[in-house]
Amino acid sequence: MSTQITTLMTIKKAQNIHAGELIERLDEFLTFKRFPARSRFTFSGRNKQRCYLFRSGQISGFYKENHTQIDRINTPWLAGLAFPNQELVGLIFVAETECEVATLTQDEVMALIKKTDSWQLYANFLQVLSTKLLIHMSQLTTPSTWSMVCNQLRELINEPEEIRTTVKVEEYIRNRTQLSRSGVFKVLSQLKEMNAITISKGILMAVHTLPEKQP
């Protein structure tokens, strides 16, 4: 496994830990509601300057303009805290499962962080989030379809089983890269012929050894 992917998996675990610690610190001041799967959490219109504190469930982050999936995220998770004007970033979050969510404004969350002296927990979360975004962007700017597909396969095989076994590998890759269906299938077919990956009924079962370059 590449060093970058290993780092990314570590970061994903760390971000849940830091988000959970901050939510736990603020918990007595929060009111959580249950939202069904497919609920959308946006940052425009009446939801401008809104923050969402996810205590349970799974969510996906998308760029609103082209609906490219950024990530499928386990909770705990914090959305809306990283940027002063979240609307300009153009993100939306969609619940993949039922979620428990507390909804506040940015000002309300920052006031609670100040009240509970949770600045270090907040900084810890922002640090791992910024590192994760940098790695994600570097993967999407890789020069070849082959490299992009292999990067996404490494990520998918390291997702929690409840995510990996419920999403088709081709769908996972295309949602996150905007590569063509034919381009993705071509690389997957080559990798299967090389016994580099195992796919069953469209689900990624195993990643063996992925060549760094296309043969």
C-alpha cells in the first residue's frame, strides 16, 4: 500500500476521533435530531453559515456544481466549521443512513467552543481535515486514468466493510473522479486479468498488488 494511502486511512480514523471528542465536550449544549437516509445538508439560502454536528450514521460529501463525490464519511463528523463562508466552497452532504445531527450556526458553535475552552480539540480536527483535503486533491490531479483508478481502489479496500460491501467499485470510482465509465472499466478489466484485484458482483473483495504504472 502506498504511503499516501496509509496516511489517508490514519487521517480518516483521526478525524472521527477528534470530531467525537469535540462533540462530546459540547454535548450538554446540543440538541440532536434524527434524519432519514438521503437527507441533504446544505450551506446556501436559509442554511448559510450553518454547521452540522453528526453524532451517528454515514454521510457523503459532494461538490454541488458537478455532484462529484469527495468522500463517504463515517461519523462522528463536523460540517460547516472549516471555512468562514461555506457556501463559496460549494459542498453538500447527503445522509447514506439514518443520522443523528445537531444543527447550529457557525457563531453558536464558536461561542460553545469558547465557553468550554475546546480550542485544542477544534484545532486538532481542522489539522487532520486540511491534510486529508490536500491528499485528496493530489490524487485527483494525477496524470493518468490508471493512477486515478488505482488510488481509488486503495481507498475503497480500506473503507469500513459496511461501506465497501454496499457500493459498486465502478460507481465508487466514477463518483469521485468524473472518469468515463468506459475508461474505468478498461482499467478494472486489465487489473482483473493480472489478478491484481478481486471483484464479485461489482463489489471489490480484495486488492493484491497494484502496478504503479500501466503495463
